[in-house]
Amino acid sequence: NIKGIIFDLDGVICSTDEYHYQAWKSIADEEGIYFDRNINERLRGVSRAESLEIILERATASYSPEQKAALMEKKNNIYRELLKNMGPRDVTEEVRSTLRKLREKGYGLSIGSSSKNTRFILERTGLTDAFDGISDGNMISRSKPDPEVFIKAAGILGLKNDDCLVIEDAVSGIDAANAAGFHSVGIGPAAEYEGAEFKIQNLSEILDI
Ligand code: G6P
Ligand code: MG
């Protein structure tokens, strides 16, 4: 009796991890902090503030709240410049046709993303109208694995949590979904996670769940 589907954005609908990496990398380089693509994997699904804390684990200096806020703003400015490179071609035909078919089948579709840049990314890729609801990083005070962003999404769709599937590429997102009684679907790295109720390799497989 699934009536709604809630999609994480980064790593599920499109891929922004390389842009996050480049933006954080230039901040880390400027501060003389070691950062690589392996560490970047830990930022998947993690909020901007928590991402900075992960990067600062390797810093020798200590940073005040004001300095941290300045670094986050600087990172976001670089990141948003990079996002301007994104366009409709950054969403695969498979993702587009899956969203279309799910809508034809009558499912309510929402985004559930920690990113405060969600609307900007959806606009760049031409996907704003593909969703009935958008729940994002601007609407929440606790990030994944807290389920707040998904609970808001279900509320926007007017559905109960256990009538919704949550599609996630991050372990923290699967934990968030499970914590509030959603059905969880792992894709990408989260498809290796035993906590995921369903595991898929390609988004179109949700048409068969
Ligand atoms: C998503 C990404 C994370 C990112 C977070 C916040 O969850 O997977 O890597 O840190 O959004 O993004 P923002 O655009 O608000 O900085
Ligand atoms: Mg993600």
C-alpha cells in the first residue's frame, strides 16, 4: 500500500558529490588541511555544518563559531558557482522516465534532502515540476539520521510514514527512514547496507517494488 515516494536528491536524482568535493577541497587547501575523495565519501547525506566538522578533524588550529560560519559561507559560494555548470543533461533519461511513470501510476512524489540548495539544483536540472513536494535543508533543524526531513515530506504529501518509500544513497538516510517507520530503499553505497529494507542498483527498479 505504498502511496508516496520520497527521494533524497544528491546521489539519487543527480550527482553533486564532485562539486561538493571541489568546493570543500579549495577551502581545505587554503586552510592547509588534508582532504581527499575518500574523506569526501563521509560527507554523503551529512549537513553543511557537520561536513565542516569532519574536515576540521584534521586541522591543527581551532576555529571559532564565527570562523566556521565564514568557511561554510565561502564553501557554499564556490559550490553554487560550480552548480551553474549543471543542466538538464545531469539527470539521466532513466531517472526522468522513472519519475514520469511513477506519477502516471498516481504516486505522490517528494524530495527529502538535507541540502539548502535543493531548489536551485532542481531548477538547474529542470526537475522542479516533477515533484509534488519539496522538503529540504531550509525546513529542518535536525539532519539525517534524524527523520525530520522525511516526516516533513510525508506531511506535504498528506501521507502516513508507512505509506511512503524513502530512496537513499546514504546510510544516515536509511537510518533516518527506518527510525520513523518509512519503507527504506538503498541505492549506490546504501545498497550495500543491511539496514535497507529494499536494495536497488538503478532507480527504475522501484517500479517493481
Ligand atoms: C546533501 C549532500 C551532502 C551535503 C548536504 C548539505 O545531503 O549529500 O553532501 O553536505 O546535502 O548541502 P548544502 O547544499 O546545504 O550545503
Ligand atoms: Mg544523498
